[in-house]
Amino acid sequence: MIQSKLLSFENWKKWLWSFVRYTLILGLAFVILYPILQKISTAIKDKSDLYSPIVVWIPQNYSLNNFKQVISIMDYWETLLNTFSLSAVTTILTAVSCALAGYGFARLKFKGSNLLFAGVLLTILVPPTTILIPIYLNLKDFTLMGLIPLLTGKPVNLLNSYWPFILTSMTANSLKAGLYIFIFRQFFRGIPKEVEEAAYIDGASIGKTFMRIMLPNAVPAIITVTLFSFVWQWNDSFYTTTYLTSSKVMATQLSSLPYNLAIQLDGGDASKADPFYLSMVQDTGILMAILPLIIIYLFVQRYFVESIERTGIVG
Amino acid sequence: MRKGLKLGITRTYAQQKAFWGFLYVLPWLLGFIFFFLIPLISSLRYSLSTITANAQGMTIEFIGLKNYIEALTVNTSFNRTLTESIVNMVVNVPLIVIFSLFLAVLLNQKFFGRSVARAIFFLPVILASGVILSLESTSLIQAVNDQNAGGSGAINAFSSFELQRLMLEAGFSESIVLYLTGAVDRIYEIVSLSGVQILIFLAGIQTISPQLYEASKMEGATGYEAFWKITFPMVSPLILVNVVYTIIDSFSRNALTDLIRETGFTKFNFGLSSAMAWIYFLCIAVILAISTFLISRKVFYHE
């Protein structure tokens, strides 16, 4: 009798807790998804529904007009291709250079390597704003220590090309690269030394050990870094708006979308444009910019969540 | 070893390793020097001088601390923006860290639909970065919908208002109440900024060995006690990591960054802009040092 009562009390507690948990999780999930849902509902609305008081979520007249507008104003397909190739190139280069540096710092100690690693931490800590202007000026008249003027006679202007991104990611100094080096280093430190030593005894060189033994073991770290780097490069407006002022990539197109919209939508007269309609098209633009990311995320989120759990971030 | 012999030099195993280590780090080192160290030094130099563009390019003239003095005393918006961003950061960091620890514990439990919930909670890692966040805050549609529907917005305000009254009457101090209700109102901002932190905490919680929990259960500990006696100490190093990460993460999106860029690139006052950036960096460094010092005393390490 008493025991069953106790049991039922325990049961009660369990049910109550799982109810509270579901409420919390559903509520917060709604908070996260709300802007996306709202954008979708806005994007498929017709202009006439904008002021209709009975339309809140589900539009009365569906229309794809917003999408058409955005595609033409943002030059969507070209922008998509540009952004994709830029993100892909920087991601691959960043992953390679950061993996090398991470392995070097983790396992191949040399004199002063700890001091250099302090340098990596410094790159994480210094806000990018602090060094933005000198880098900008440096890239504007890029000399590579006076080498290029010797060959061609004058410095080259690297702005408005992909070179700033390629160079910085090749040398593991792109956006948040310090963090990636840190992740790789922690991960490689977590792989048992015996694995490596066995490879050396079997006659593998250091390069071969890295390629054949360490890298295949580091797949979780590689996935994490490539995902982070791809996504952050895609969304980055800090560097892209500085380096690429006229090239068409998603971030610059998005940040200039409000102005372009006002100019192009209502026949060039920005003052006549309806701000709510502009905002509607702008929301559609944001939706279309993140849509590729969401699609990619749907496919890789399983690996993402799993891999981060096994990454060495935790130390 | 073979390579060493070919060159006529015999290297020990350790030397060879050191050589390759240097080679692996070399790309980063080059980038570090060219794209970080030299710019950092010249930024410091710019901040101490006035820069004028002319036919020969630029002339840099040393003027001492004048730029710093101008930023702090003459410029109309710098002081205000600086304090605002720092206050924002100080307010947000504890909320984000506590919130993400709580969610990580929650997402670590077994329940139906856990993988879906996890996928949704990591979505902000993708969505809430860079340009999207800044554009989102200006979305008129969102504002209009909130008004039109009369729903979510009003209910939100209402609920936090009620909560506020309830807590005030229960005798909490006013500043704490305002802080907490402010957090309720800014829930989207906090959720969207805590994606990476949740990931880090979740990863940390999963490395705690289940034996500890089993043993504590045998001894009769409740879930609440297990959290404070096991989970919390075990993830305390990660609290430090997350605090540092959150502080650094807030660099990339605040009003001060915009002000610094505007001064540099639209007014072309490179000297002043660099001085502002350095003041900002020093403030951040001080905050980081203080918080690291305070937290690391409480952190529990295995050794």
C-alpha cells in the first residue's frame, strides 16, 4: 500500500518534470524558430495582404513576387555562386593550414613553440577592428616585403579580389582562425601517443603519419572546423564589406539590400517607396540568403552535433 | 631519418620532429607576422600619429597621445558607445553562460525528440552571425506584425510586467528584479547568442563519467544535489572558457565596432580610429583579466 503510494509520488514527480522540460524546450524552440517562420510567411504573402487585418500568419493571396524581386535585385544566382565558391575555397584552405598548425603545436614541439602558441591566443584575443586599418592599407598597396615592386614596378591592389581571403586563409589567419587552431591542437593532444609511435616504428615519416594516421582520426575536429568556417565566412559582413566593396557576395549584397531596394523598387524615387513593402522584400532577401545554409545544416547537423561532442574543445 | 642522411646531417628523432614541427607551423607563422603582428604594430603607430594622404602616398607624423585624448574628451559619441558596449557585455555574459549551462544540462537528458531539439538549439550558431543579425533588428515587418497581431509583443510585455510586480512584492531587491525581467524580454537575443556555448557545455557534460552519478545515486543524492556536487564542478573549467568566448564573441557585433569603422573609412581619420580601437582593446583586456582571475580561483581541475 505504502509502497505503491510512494511509487505513484515518484511517478508524479517524473511526469511533472518531463512536462516542465517539454514546456521549456518547446517554448525556447519556438523563440528560435519564430523569426524564420515569420520570414517564410512574409515571403509568400502578396503585397495586398500586407495591410489586411485578417492576415497574420497564413496569407490570403499567395505570390512568388517577392522572390522574383529579390532574385533580380540581389542578382541572386551569381551572388550565390560567388559566395559559395568564396566560402568553399577559404574553408578548405583554412582547414588545411589550421590542421597543420594545430598538429605542429600539439605534437611536434620545438624551441619556442609555446611562445608561438601564445601568439595564437593573442590573435583570438585582439579584436579584429584593432588591426583592420593597417591590413586594409597593406592590401591596398600589397608589396610582399618589397618583392612585387621589384618584379612589376608597382605594388598591386588586392582589394576587391578574393586574394585577401585566400592569403589569410592559406596562412591560417582568416576569420576566427585562432579558434580553429585551438580546436585542432586540443583534439590532436587527445589522440594517444602510442598510435603515433607505432606508426614511426613501422617506418612512417612524420608527414605520412600525419596524413595516414592522425588526420583520419581527427574527422570530428575537421567537420567542426569546416562547418564553422564555412558558415562564418558565409555570414561574415565585417571583412567582406571591407575587402570586397563591389564584388557580389551574399553578405555585401544583404547589407546593401535596403538601399538597392529603395532605389529599384519604386522607379528610382526612394522617398515614394512604401517602407513596409521594402521591409517585406528585405525579409525575403534574408530568407533566401540563409536558405542554402539551412539546407546544408539539415544534412550535416547530425555529424555536427556528434562531432562537437568528441572534439577536443573540452580539453 | 633518411632525409637527414641524404643531406649529410644526422638528426636525432627529437630534432627531426622539431624541424617538421616548425615546418607545419610555418604557414601560420608567416600569416601571423604579415597579417597580425605588423598590422598590430602599425596600428599602434597610427594611433600615436596623424596621417595625411598626399601625392606621395601618406605622411605619418608623430603627435603623441593626442588621438587618445581626442577620443576620450572631444569625440561626442565615443565615451557613450564605449560604456554602453561594455555595460551590455557585462550584463549579457552571466546570463548567456548560466542559460547555456542550464540548456546543456537539459539537452543532455534523455527524452523523446532530443535530437530534433538539439538540432534546433544549434541553429543560432548558423543564423545569428554577421549581417543577418544586424538586419533583423531593423525589420519593420516584425514590428508591424507584433502590432497587428496584438499578440506576442503585448503578451510578452504583460507577462514580464506581471513577473516584475510579483517579484517586487515578494521582496526581491529592485535591481535584481529589473535584471531578470530584462533577461526575459531579451530572450531571443540571449538564445541566439548562446549556440556555441551550449555546444561546449554539452560536450563537457558528456565527458563526465557516468560512474560518478551512479555512485552518488547509491548514496541517495537527488538530481539537484548531483548537479551542484558533480556536474557543476566538473564543467567549471568550461565556464571559464565560455566566459572568455562570450566576451570575445561580443566584439564582432556592437556599436563601437561600427563607430571605429566609420571613423576610419568614411571620415578617413585613421589615427583617431586606431586610437579608439586600442582603447577598446585595452578595456577588453582588463575585463578579460579580471574575469579570468575571479573565475579561475573557483575552477576545479582534475589534477
